[in-house]
Amino acid sequence: MLDYQLKEMVKVDMMGMLSLDIDTPNGAAKVIVDGDLVLKQTGPIVFDSNKRTIYKDNPFDVNLISKHSMTELLELYHERTETIEFNYEYLIQPIGNPYKAVIQIYAHVPVQQEVKYVPGILETLKFAWV
């Protein structure tokens, strides 16, 4: 679980999920994952002066886990308007201790990201003023 916040033009505070899909037919002693965490939107965010906290609930809450399978929880997460996507590549070291696996995750958050939003009335009128 990740706490993801936007603070400039659009104020968003949400919980995100980082999921990995790694296929190892013979198991792995060590997996190294390196990637970028980016905001994924299916539609624009409506501009508001208040902070948007619509997705602040933990998707792995005890009440949700008892009602849904892991596949259903992932589907519910990906149906959201805003999610966090982890674009990654991985390296597998197959030889090692058969009883122990090490997973190293390096997640980078880009400094500049494009965020689609519907501008507020004051921002729109600012361009009409000129």
C-alpha cells in the first residue's frame, strides 16, 4: 500500500497499490524489480479547492478481504478513476537457497507527471480577463 498525494493545482490524497506479476517456472532465490510509479487516470479530476480523499480507504481492509477474493480486490482497484501504476522491469536470480527468496523493489516517482483535470471557474476566467 502506498500513500499518494498531489498538492499543487489539484489536491488529491489517496491510497494506491503496487502489484507485481513475475513468472518464474523454477522459482527464484532473488528478484530485483526496478520501475516508475505513475498516476493513471481514466478521466479528468474535477477541480475543487478541497482536498479529494475519495480513495483514502485501504483496499486490504479486513471487511473487504472477508467479502472479496484477491482477484476481485485487484479488479475493484483497477475500476477506480485514479490509480497508481507501477511500470517495471525485473531480473531473476534462479540459483540460491531453495527455502528463502529475496525481493528488492526500487520504485521511482517521476518529478513531473501529467494530470488531467477540469479547471475551476476562477482559472477559466483568468484567461477571459486577458
